[in-house]
Amino acid sequence: MVVVMAPGAADEHIQAVVDRVESAGGQAFVSRGVSRTIIGLVGDVTLFGGFDLGAMPGVSDVVRVSTPYKLVSREHHPSMSTVEVGGVPIGPGTFTLVAGPCAVETPEQTLAAAQMAKAAGATLLRGGAYKPRTSPYAFQGLGERGLKILADVRAETGLPVVTEVVDAHDVELVASYADMLQIGTRNAANFGLLQAVGAIGKPVLLKRGMSATIEEWLMAAEYIAQRGNLDIVLCERGIRTFETATRNTLDISAVPVVNALSHLPVMIDPSHSGGRRDLVLPLSRAAIAVGADGILVDVHPHPETALCDGPQALVDADLRALAAVVRQLPPLLGRAPALAAPVAAV
Amino acid sequence: MVVVMAPGAADEHIQAVVDRVESAGGQAFVSRGVSRTIIGLVGDVTLFGGFDLGAMPGVSDVVRVSTPYKLVSREHHPSMSTVEVGGVPIGPGTFTLVAGPCAVETPEQTLAAAQMAKAAGATLLRGGAYKPRTSPYAFQGLGERGLKILADVRAETGLPVVTEVVDAHDVELVASYADMLQIGTRNAANFGLLQAVGAIGKPVLLKRGMSATIEEWLMAAEYIAQRGNLDIVLCERGIRTFETATRNTLDISAVPVVNALSHLPVMIDPSHSGGRRDLVLPLSRAAIAVGADGILVDVHPHPETALCDGPQALVDADLRALAAVVRQLPPLLGRAPALAAPVAAV
Amino acid sequence: MVVVMAPGAADEHIQAVVDRVESAGGQAFVSRGVSRTIIGLVGDVTLFGGFDLGAMPGVSDVVRVSTPYKLVSREHHPSMSTVEVGGVPIGPGTFTLVAGPCAVETPEQTLAAAQMAKAAGATLLRGGAYKPRTSPYAFQGLGERGLKILADVRAETGLPVVTEVVDAHDVELVASYADMLQIGTRNAANFGLLQAVGAIGKPVLLKRGMSATIEEWLMAAEYIAQRGNLDIVLCERGIRTFETATRNTLDISAVPVVNALSHLPVMIDPSHSGGRRDLVLPLSRAAIAVGADGILVDVHPHPETALCDGPQALVDADLRALAAVVRQLPPLLGRAPALAAPVAAV
Amino acid sequence: MVVVMAPGAADEHIQAVVDRVESAGGQAFVSRGVSRTIIGLVGDVTLFGGFDLGAMPGVSDVVRVSTPYKLVSREHHPSMSTVEVGGVPIGPGTFTLVAGPCAVETPEQTLAAAQMAKAAGATLLRGGAYKPRTSPYAFQGLGERGLKILADVRAETGLPVVTEVVDAHDVELVASYADMLQIGTRNAANFGLLQAVGAIGKPVLLKRGMSATIEEWLMAAEYIAQRGNLDIVLCERGIRTFETATRNTLDISAVPVVNALSHLPVMIDPSHSGGRRDLVLPLSRAAIAVGADGILVDVHPHPETALCDGPQALVDADLRALAAVVRQLPPLLGRAPALAAPVAAV
């Protein structure tokens, strides 16, 4: 059972709900979000039902949770959501290309990749300053120095920035530079981090955990939503299976399955799912056709010297082919390619 | 090492190769196919290399196998193959819709499903007379009675028939009715059955084993090819993973991966991979976009009473939507919808 | 719904049941086993319930199937079964070592392996004459020549023979030589083969399919049982997962899970699950401790030249260590090592 | 390439190494651990090899990393390690039972569970104050209040405490109460958390990620080790597969595989892998037999009202059976049951 407080509910009203629940032997967990406060109740639901929580001051709604996720569900929110990132929409009716280098390495490499991305039709720039790497001896990203490079490149190109945050401790810092915070596959069950990005109030790109079921993925989104942040875009990036021909197995069915369950936009990352440059184009076409709201693609001016995931980064002819697909295929399926936001036209 | 005999090589020439290999302490396995005989050699390859097998009478070629599959590989056969089934092409340049009931139940149901399939643009009729079912208490198919129904419906509609064979013992019987033999996912490593359909010389639709790697799938095709039958169409139908929202996980990346490795056509079965009617349309669009050569779809006039897999069978509005997609999307991606063959226009 | 006919029920009684079911619009599938005939009913169960099938001549029992498998379930058969193979018991109270070469290659190699196996405490000899191999170019076994070698080695050592059958067509032939028929992992859903070994009336060793759930595995056993053969021993041999450090992932929990569901004995194959010689001993200890009724182990006099699975075959010190474990550990856990049957003492 | 600085190396010596590497166009990542500082080099290794890093002041060793994990590998550390937790050894020669409630709920419940654990032979108490839960609406643990309860119960029972930390931000706080820090399966790739527990210098229990390969698991351990903390115990807790009869699939082979690769102790969690009370005992026997250094078991005085994972918690007869197994089986396999440390006898 979840008690949703009205916007601006007073602390004493919140405390009154907690006290009443605890007096009945239950437990109350308060989540203070940017726009609303939510109180989750644990214990014997029949006890709480006896007194009228909905009538208490400051309470806007009391909902019984039937699906395990509620705020991100279509049950009470049937129309699909659009999330705006620096003025760029992600959602129904448009198709958004997010592109950039897997990792920010130097100002020159990042600017070159951003220009390649923009030329290919990208309206958002991706790039990692904090890289979660399996090996502690692999390149871990430039940290804040990388964030500054991204901000400079945004100023130069007008592309809003999507970048990963890997530690709850860094959320404020990363949010001060980024337009959208990315949660990577390895952190899809890092609940403290999910709550932290929920509280900061910036759009979030939530990748699916590599062994997360679709239900668990939506529950991870619910962790963010519960803190008052519903600006969440889901991103399918391949799951772990027995097949070794590809880095991961792209679960393309996840797009229509999620669309039936949740109002959140869904994107596909064809670069990380396949892990191979030659698969990016066909998987991007499939992503458009299956109904994804956008794709997330690695580009790099010199993939052969990339510090991270070079074998999947697009360049030259491959990138031009992608540009053609992204411009031509979505309109045939009823979607406009996302245009750069006015602010991006600087 | 494989010794490929010339077409029409005499038995004594074949025996001479076997004798020479065995005299060197090796083993020789003779596979007699419809169009050629192949002798696989096992043992210390350096020994056989010493004497010149290639110069022996009746020998057309001696090849060292570098990839584990050779006849289905693009290595020595770079151009993509087209397989003709009752005059209907499956391969590059066309997009083929195979549709029909999961199981043949009655003449009326089969005819109705075939007419629905044809109206939706199908040029081949699928339908199972032998059903491999997990439970011995489930409907196992009508057997030869079902084959006769399929033949009658072919005569009525002009649609060539694709139907499954589940036992090597039945191959001749099924082949006497069918235009294309289907090997199901549960028999993808039933090597005796693969060899039997290889020897019978009818086109084969080879579904991927639900836990087969792409390499193992191509090896299964090689079993068929080794018996002299290269009229093989591969069909991705979902693999087994931890995800339970769908019946299987459609591995859509398998299409471009196989295209890079093999010259055989590849289709997708969106009905069995998702197991849900609402996923058939988006997955069919994705199949077209990713570059599949066709799709295999369940239709049923009354899915609610179907004896097998009703929840995934298309009907009415769903089927009309599929028809529109199959007619409109392939041409946008450079493929013609497969037209019914002249013979089918009877 | 399943109608179990009395032993020796007349054909006319069987036909009468079929007729009555069909007259009600249902379907009846007759399975004639060695010891009993079973009729599976498909259709609207309420219709059949109306007339009293149980009172018809020759009918011994009419059961509604609640679990998807019935004959192998503990529901109606709570005490655990013991299966005798050439006089050697497999079941509760004993621990049986089955050992031998993966593949029969020569009389000398097979005899040497059998003597190694016997010295290590094995009371049954395993060895493959028909080998299902992923590659059509790999050694496929000696066929009937291999069966004869196994029979000769049985005569020499007194060890009853367990050997695989891969094709329904070969069941009679293999059964004429073998004491127990093995169904391999690749044929765990080859229902025609399961039915054929069910009908032949020899003990069966049923390996789990590499991607079969435990429920599906028990359903495969039900296919055998339905033909009147309940002398089935299940064998866990590893399932397919994302982990690559081992050939398969031994699902050791399957033993207690199956013990809770089925009365059939369960063994473990530590050789094929790990695929590594160094894992056989620890996994064998685990198999004993978890409660398995026996293990199936590869041994080979010269693993380095084995035509099949050499890297996992035990030899010398490893085999002596296994022998010590198999003799000492089961008694500590309340099981006797299986003794060779009297006939084996020749 | 990794530069290991001598204990107490001066900051200027560390900086000198960094400068020299960067002057050659490389990148240097400094990890300051409790007992040593390590500098990881990224870039063209041949460049760094040219100048003699090993001869620079303060440098103790320069190693080329061949396996992806080095500090936890047996390559340079062949003898197996023992980790002491509050005086209780975990490692070769002993078998350690860690038991307690999944979640700390109340002082009474925790004390009762600890006494049950101790009576069953446990020498370490487990219990969660911070619970990573898939649902944001599920009980998330008592936080610091739970830690205080654990400390009180330790004072009462003498059992050192193992408890989970889920956020890098909480590491210091949790470490101020706990004797051993647990990293849960969902945080196995939360590299910031791994580094934080590496730096704090307390023993760590590192659970395997539910979809982590064994290599990735050892890399996670390397993240901890790299910060100077080698007091790491690995814990296999089941991996995610297609099988649904158990909560996870216990990969029991992981124990001998890890033993061959790493000197770190390995435990098994039979409670979380199976998720069923009836599997805990057989899996515990298997864990002992396969060579694990200990097990981690859920106990609860009233599983039916547990706020977390009640269905797998042991109680009463099951717990007495476990106690008997843990006392009797390890000595038969050459291991002493771990005795409570003297400090624990208070």
C-alpha cells in the first residue's frame, strides 16, 4: 500500500501518517522526491485499511499496489509519455538518435565524435566520463575532466549531453554537467544510485540489467519514480544468454512487451547488444521497425585506437548508412526523426 | 578432411578411397546424398596427406575443413542462395510469408486458415500433422490423415505445403505429401532425422534448436547438406533464456550473424518466439527490417478453440494488419513480396 | 484424462473406449506398452465424464491428470523405485558407479577401459557405439560393430552394458545387445525415440535435455512410462548457461528437486557436466552427498588419443581417487556401494 | 602493466611514476589501499618498458598482467589463503557455518536466530540491516538501528557479525559495527562499492553476481584486492538460468573451478541458491563434499512471519539436521568444523 502525499504536504502531516501506521504495528517508509512525497507501508494491510488514511490532512491518494510497479505502469497512466532532454523529445511520434563516443578520451576525440553524430542526425550526445569496467586495470574514464569536455562540446555543437553516473556520491556533480543521467546495466539493481538519480530531478536513461527480467527492469524504474522523478527513458541493451556470437542477445521483443506494460519511452542500444560494428545497422533498422522511440549508438573518429569498445563504434560509410536509415525509415512507420531543439541551434 | 566424389562416381572408386584411408590407420565415413557422395576422414590428417587422394579416380575435390561447417558456409560460396519451394522463391530480393495453422485439426479449419493466409499475402501454407508436444497427453497431430488434408487444401488454394517431420521413419511418407519438410526446434540435434531429410531431396526448413548456438545451428544444416541437399532455409524461432515475459527470446541478431557466415536464406518465426498474438506484428516488422528472407506465422480461424498454441495465432484485424505490413514494408527495404508461383495460380 | 486398460485387455475393449470418446466429439490416443495399454483423451473432459468409462470392460483405471506427468510422479507412488540393470540395482540404499569409455573405439580400448572401470568399483559398463556429434565430420561411433565389442567385453568382465541409442529405427538392434538403453541430452525431446524405448521394455537411462526444465525432463520420462516401461533412471548432466568455464553447468539441485517430485532414481554425470578431468572427483563427491543414486563417469586407457571427449576421461591416479571416494563416502551417508550382481561374478 | 609501490612509498615517488608514464603518452591510475599503493598503466606498453620503472624510488615491483586478475590469482600465490573474521578462520582445513536471519527485524528475533545459529554450530552471525530489494515497496531493512541490534547480539552471543553494505556511502558506518562486510549479488559489479570496501580494511564476503561468469567474479575480487585488501571470501549463491524450479541455479562446479584459479576461500549459500527450505540440507552436504570452505544459511525463529525470504529459512528439525551434518561430515573429508574463536567464548 502506498500513500501519496499532496504536493507541498507539511512535515507534520507526513509524520502523522507514519505515526498512525506504526501505532497499528506496521512500518512506514518515507520517500521524499522532487515533486511529491510517497509513503510505502509494510505490514498487515488489513490493519491500515481500518482507519481512513485517505482522509488524513495532506494525503492526496492511497493506492493498493496490484502490479509490483505502479508509477511507471500504464494501468493508471494509459497514454504514452514523452521525456524532454534539453528540449529534445523522446517518445511516441518521434525517433531519436543518441550518438557519441563510448568513452570521453580527449577534447579533440569527443568533438570529432559529436560532429560525426550530429551529421548523422543525432540530436543528443552520449559519452562516458565514468566507465564501469569489468577489469580494474582497464581505462575507467576521465571523471570530472571528462564532464567538462562534454560541456564544452555541448557548447560547441548544441547537442544536449547524456552521460553515465556510476556512484550515488557523484550524482550531484554529474547532474551539474549533464542533461540526462544514464544508469548502466551493471547498476540496474544499485538501488541507492537509482534513488539518488530519482531525487536529483534530471531525465534518466535506465539501461536494462544484463540479467534483469522485464519486470525487474520496471521495478528499477519504479525506484526512480518513487522519488518523484518520472522523466525516465528505458533502454534495452541485450541480455546475457548462452550465445557467444554476439556480446549480448538483443531482446527486441522487450520493446512491445514494455509498451504494453509501461508508459515510459523505450530505446535500443544496438552497439552494446551486438558488440560488433557490422550488426549496428541491421539492428538499428529492426529497432525502428519494432517501435522503439530511439537508439543509442557508439561512434568514434578512430575506433582502432579507442580506449573502450572500439570494435562496435561506427565510422565513415557505416555512419552514413545509419544516417540514411534514421532519416528515411521512421517516417515510413509514422514517426518523425527527432529534430534538434531550438536551443541546440546556437 | 572431406573427400567429395564426382557426381556418379562408381562404388568401386568410393571403396578405393575408404580402403586407402583405413590402410593408413584412419577412418572413413561415407555419406551418400542425392547429388553427391562425401567421405569424411577421421584420424591423423598428416597420414592421409601423404598419398594423393585428389588424384584417385572419381574424386572431385579434397578439402580441409577449417570452419566446422563447410557446405553451408559463405567461405566457398559467397553469393546468397535462393531456395525454391513449389515454385515460390525464398532468398535475397524477395520476402516470403509462410502462414497457416499450428496444427491441422480438421479439413474445414485447415482450409479456412489457408484462405486467411493467402488473403494476407502468404505464398506457402504451413501446418503440422505431426506435433512434437512436451506432454504425452497433449494433442499429437493427425498424422497421415493430416497430410492428406494439407494436400487437399493445396489443391484447393494453390499454396505449396510446409509441414514438420519428427521421425526419420516418417520422412518418405511426409515427403510424398509436402513441398518442404520442416525440422522443429526439438529435433535440431536429431542427427538421424537431419540425415534422412538430407537424403530425401526436398527443401528443408530448419528451425534453430532452442538452446543451440548459431554455430551448432549451422552444423545441423551441414548434416543435411552433407547428404547432398542444399535446399535449406534456416528459421530463427527464439532461444531459451531466463526471461519469462515471452515464450522464448527472439534472437533477432541471428539474422545478420548468419548472413555473414552462410549463404542459406534465413526466416523468422514471430509466433513461436513471442508466444503472444500482440507481439506478432511488431516482431514481423522487425524481421523485415533486420533483413530476414521471410516469416512463418500461425493463423487460425478460431484461436480460442485451437488444439495447439491458440494464444499466438493471428485472426481478423491482426491478420489484416500483418498483410498490410508484409505488402508495404519489404519494398521500402529493397525486397519484393514473394508472389505466388504460376503453378500455384491453378 | 487417461484411461488405463487392464493387462491383457482385448483389442475390442480398447476400440470400444475409443469409439465412445470419439462419439462425444473427443479424441483418443492409444499407447500400447509392454505391460499395459493407455488411452489418452483430448477434448472437453466434462463430456467424457458423463458416461462411466471406468465401468467399461477391460478398463482398470480412469485418472484425471493434475500434474502434467502422472506415472513418474510420487503423487500416486510415494515410495522410491529401484531399477535393476542386469541384476545391478539403482535406487535408494545403494550408490552405483557406471563407468567406461565415452565412445567404443577398438576391442582393446574398450576392454582396458572396462577393466579400469571395474577396478574402480563400477558395476555397470558405459560406452557409446552410436555417438550424436555436433559436427557431421566428427567420429560418429562404430554402430553395430561397437555393440558387438560391448557384448564381448561384458562376457569378459561380467559388467552389464549401458549404451546410447540415437534413432528409433535402431532401438531393437541396440536393445538386443544392451542391458540398459541410454537417451542422450540431444534426444531428450525426440518423442518418437522416447516412445520406442518405452515400448521395447529394457531399462532406460534418460539424460536431461541441456535446456530442459525439470518439469520437461519428467514429461520426457512420462513419454517412456506411458508405453508401459517404468524402469527409468534419470541422469542430470549439466544445463546450458552463460558460464563458459565449464562445458555445462551441473544443476546439482535437480537431484533433491526430482526426489521430491518423482519416484524414479536419479544419477549425475560429472564428466559431461564439467567437461574437465579435474572436476570429476569433487563433483562426484558432491553427487554422493546431495543424494544421487549413482554417477556415470568417462574412463579411457589413453585419453590423449580418445576419439571423443578425451579431456574429461579419468585415468590412473584420478581413477584411483574416485574409487576410494565411491567406496568410502556412500556408507557414511547411509548407502552401500552397489555390488556387482551375481551374474557379474563369472 | 601494474606498478606496485613499496609500503610507505612517498607521495613524490608515486607522482614521479605517474609523470614518467604520462610523458610517454600513457595514462596512470593510482589506487591507494590500506597496505599498499598500486598504479595501473594504460597505453602502449612498449613505451613504458623502455625506461626502467622498476628502478625508480619507492617502486617494489612492476608486473605485466597476464591473467585479467592478478592479486587474487594462484599464479603468484599458490597456497590457499585463510581469512580470519573476529578470530574465526575461513579457509582450508576448516569448515565454517555462518548463519542468522536474512533480515534483522527486532532485537528479540535477531537474538533468537543467533542462538539457534550458535546451537547449530555457527561461529559467525549473518543478518541484514540494509536489504537490496527488487521492489521499492518491500521491506528495505532497519539501517543503523539494525546494525546496533547486531552489535548487541554479538555482545550477548560472542558471534562475530557478517552484514551487507549496499552503498559506498555507508561503508564506514557499517564497518564500524561489522566484523565482515558482505557485498550482495546485485552489487557484484558496483565497482565504487567494491573499491570502498577494499579501502576500509575489513574482511569482505563477496557474493557472485547472479549473471557473472567466474572470471568476472574474480575481477570483482580484484577491485577489492587492488585497494590493498586481500581478506576476501568468495560466496557462490546461484546463477540465473532458464530453470524455474529453484530460485537460482547453484553452480556447484564453481568451487573447484575457483580453487584452481584463486587462493581465496570459497563458501556456498544454499539458502539463496535454492530458495527452498527443503533444499538447504542436501545442498549443504554437497557444499561440504565439493570442497567449499563454509556455508551461509538463513535461520529464523518464525519463518512464516519473516519480512524477507521466509520460505528458505531453517527452523527446528531442519536446523538440527543441518547441525549434525556440519559437525559430522567435514571431518570425514579432512576438515575440522570451525570452532568459535576465544574472543567469541565471552
